[in-house]
Amino acid sequence: MPVLEPRLYYRGAVAVQVAVIGSGAEHTERAEAVGRLLAERGCTVVTGGLGEVMAAAARGAKAAGGTTIGILPGERREDANEWIDHAVVTGIGHARNLAVVASGDAVIAVGGSWGTLAEIGFALRLGRPVVILEPGHAVEGVSRASSPEDAVELALRLLP
Amino acid sequence: MPVLEPRLYYRGAVAVQVAVIGSGAEHTERAEAVGRLLAERGCTVVTGGLGEVMAAAARGAKAAGGTTIGILPGERREDANEWIDHAVVTGIGHARNLAVVASGDAVIAVGGSWGTLAEIGFALRLGRPVVILEPGHAVEGVSRASSPEDAVELALRLLP
Amino acid sequence: MPVLEPRLYYRGAVAVQVAVIGSGAEHTERAEAVGRLLAERGCTVVTGGLGEVMAAAARGAKAAGGTTIGILPGERREDANEWIDHAVVTGIGHARNLAVVASGDAVIAVGGSWGTLAEIGFALRLGRPVVILEPGHAVEGVSRASSPEDAVELALRLLP
Amino acid sequence: MPVLEPRLYYRGAVAVQVAVIGSGAEHTERAEAVGRLLAERGCTVVTGGLGEVMAAAARGAKAAGGTTIGILPGERREDANEWIDHAVVTGIGHARNLAVVASGDAVIAVGGSWGTLAEIGFALRLGRPVVILEPGHAVEGVSRASSPEDAVELALRLLP
């Protein structure tokens, strides 16, 4: 099982974190699959903690017994969707998008609009590997995957 | 066991999060006790993820089999101390202090300098219960405790 | 005239920036005096851009022909009070408090509640000189002034 | 003169703010032209306050007698380039990109890499009009201009 752990030296217990970003109700099924597959590979799923793609990815991860982190834009923990284990309440609005992708050892984009584009920009700026699950933003030089399975495989392969 | 869980409705699995803030090498022993006691009560320990008080609180929590979240100021997960389970990489410098206290259902201050004062201010601004473990900043109207045991008891009692 | 200009080398045109922080309707008169006095000394007044103390300080500065910067927590320039010349729209909520004090070469606190305490903490953390106009938060080791005149004199004398 | 002023009601003195974003030494000449043209139209030029495109846009604005705001990622005012009139020191790293575009009534992108892509994403998320000066990022649905003159004309025409 080729799960790479960036901090293997720590009791073998610290998980790879993968950020799942995006939006759009039409993408929830695929986001849920991404979350589930990541959890099956032992990865913690990091999202923005709210609805649609964020909720679906977390729901998928929990269904597979995984762990989820939600990095919220507002000031209330209660804003987190119900599949968030660990809620980080930032209070910094859209600027929390930086924290979402920075907290991923890799990033998978599922659907998404302008906030997602900002996240992809930040992820690339910080050198995080990014995979765009098709359809999605067209960003030159960024890896693309045609299925949740391929997106997860590719993201894990790109881990530093 | 009077642990209050703000999201008991969620499978009984989502933990109360308590932020432990502060700094100062001379406070690490008491910070470690605070972390341990919180973990024994089922609370997740949230810190700024770096050294001294932050590391000691996380170390104490892990020694008691607890869970830890580190909310880092920089852009690298590797900056987290070795007792952090879930690393949130914010990239926003001292502004991450807001996220640390906002992510706590309650906040315990152990020692600390000006950054800690900023955190106490933010915690009060957001309505988070704050307990200052003596000695520590003098802030009017804020609860004080004379031992780690009292600090944890008081913080849990003040939970919303 | 002992106005120190941190960037005098630049055409003599770049002004000292002084952040005026605080809140409370009962402090507006003194905040307005602080803003006026700062403008008379050639300083640009930096505030959080909203009401009460923030608006009063900017109003005072404009009455004396000065220049004002408002660093807003929200996402809309329209939130700025009408005495703001240059609106900085941060979108990061209370975390913009860090930017307010960091943008001051010195900081004067007029009244204020918990948000102001967070700002004082951040200002001290960043090494900015801070003057608290009485009455106000009691913070050990921070200079205090009993009148707007004294506060401005002291702040300018403490400039790096 | 078709300069639209979002706050004309305020003594006619509050200027339109246009954010100029981007990077790349090969784009400085065109960035300088953009800054100059904006200043000639009465607009304040907002940038990230550092080098290359940011410095060139500010330099152009100052050469035309304009006003400049630099929104810095670090904690020191001294980091601002020498053409910045008003330095906003955020301390929040790349998250300051959000503040740069949010502070523009319109946004013009000149060259740029991943940080610029994040800014474009945020600008669109916040509903700010964006013009990309060619060559530059390809973002579906975003206006493009082939010269600094066209970019400035188009940005001003798109003002809300």
C-alpha cells in the first residue's frame, strides 16, 4: 500500500492530509467518492468545512472510517457540516482558503468556482501537488484526472 | 463525568475542543498537566502547534491518549511539534492566533507574553470562556485558576 | 517640531502613520482630538475604518487637513466611515486588527474593549510603541497618557 | 472624463482605487504604463507593495502625480517599495492577496504567476471587475486587453 506518510517517524500515527476543494451540488457524488477513497488509503481529509463538495468529501471519508478536518471561514464551530471531526474556526473569511490548501500535503479539486480557483493558485504558489478532477478549472500545467480513483491515485503519487 | 459536548448529537464522537495558549519555558510543566487533564476528560487540545507551552500541552494530551490540533502560523506542516496529530497550516503569521482561540470551545492560558494577550483579547471578543492559570496576564473579569486541575475544571464548567 | 519620519529619504513625502485603536461612544471626543493633533503633526491616521473611536479619529484628522487610512474587516469598501481617504478592504474579520496596529509606526489606544486588547497585544508583539489614553486597558509596562495632547506627544516621542 | 467615483458624495475627494496585480520582471514596463494611466485618470493605485510589477505600477502612478497604497505580506513597513505612499502592513503572508484585490474597485492583472491566479480567483469571487492585460493567465469569462491603455479604459468602464 503506497500511502506516503510525511511524518512516518512519529509513531507511524500521523496521517497524510489531503485537501479536497471545490463547490457545486452536481459534483457531490464524485467528491464523496474522493473522500471515501482517501480515507481508505489512510489519509485525513481536509476541507473548508461547509456544504456541497466540502460536506460530500467529509461524508465519504467518515463512511470509510476516516478522519476529517474542516477549516471554517466564520467564527462559529456550529457552521461545520456534520461530518467534520476537527473544526478549525478561523474567522478570516475567504482568506481561510489559503489555510485549506496549505494544510493539504496534496490537493484535489472537484468542480468549483472562483474560490476554488483562488485555492488552486495558492496551492501551486506553496508548491502543493494539485490534481483537478474533470470537469473543472483549466489551469496550465496542472495534473488532471478523469475519475475519483485516478484523482486519488495521482494525488498520492505526487506527494513530496 | 461532566464533560459537555457541544455537538453531542453527532454520533457522540465529536470532542470538545479546548485551546491551550501561552509561552515561556518555565510554564511547560504546568502546560503539560493541562494537556493531560484535558485529554483525560475527552477533550481535543488545540494549540498554536509550535514550542514551549504549545508543545508541552500537546505532549501531555498525547501521553494521556488524547487528540491534538496544531494551528501553525507558517506555511509548512513540518513546523509542527511532534505531538500534533492534525496540523493546520495557515500561512497567516500572528493572525493565526485568532484561529487558535476561535477553535476552542474554551481557552486556557498558561504563562504567555504579548501574543497570548492578543489571544485572550480575541477569545473574549468572540465570547469564548477563558481561564488564566496563575501566574499570568491580569485581565479584568477573566477567571483565574491556581492549578492545572482547577484550570481544566473551571474551563469545562464554563463551556457554553 | 520633533515629528520623526521613518522614510524621510523618500522625497520627504511619506508620512508617519499612527494607528488609533479603541471603541466606545463615550470616547469619541477624545479620539477626535487625537486624530486632529496627529494630522497637525503631519501624521497619517490609521484606523479600523468603522464607527465610534475609529470614525472620530478619522474625522478629527480630516478636520485638520490630514490623511486617513481605514483597514476594514469586511469585504465592502462602502463599510468605511465617511472620513476615510484610503480604504483597505481585508475580508479577514477581526484578524484585520493585526494589520491595523502593524500599519502604525506607533499606536494610540482610546477606550476600547476586547478587540482593542487584542490589538494592544499584537502591537507589543510586533514592537510597535503603544500609548494608552486614560482611562483604558491596564497593561503592564505600557505608557499611559492623561490627555490627547500627551498621548500624541508621547507616541511621537516613542517612534523608532 | 469618464472616471467613475464610487463615493462621489464624499466631498468629491475620495478616489477610485484600482488594484494592479501580477509579477515578472518582463512585465514592468507595461505595469508602469498602467500605473501612470490610472493616476492620470485620478485613480489611486493599490498593489502588494513589493517588487517587479507592484513596484512598476506604483512608480508609474507616482510619476504622474498619483497616489499609491501598498498592502504588504510581512510585518515591516520598510518592505514597501519606494513608490508607496500608504503602507498597509498586514502580517498575513499570501492571505494579503485577498486584501489587495478586495481593496480595488477594479483589478488589472499584468503578467503574474500562481499568486496572481489566486488574486484573480478572489477578485471574481468578490465580484470585482477584472481585466487581464495580455499576455497573462487564461481565465474563462474574464476581460482581456492588449495594451495598458485598453486595460485601464476597460477597467474603468467596468467599475460598478
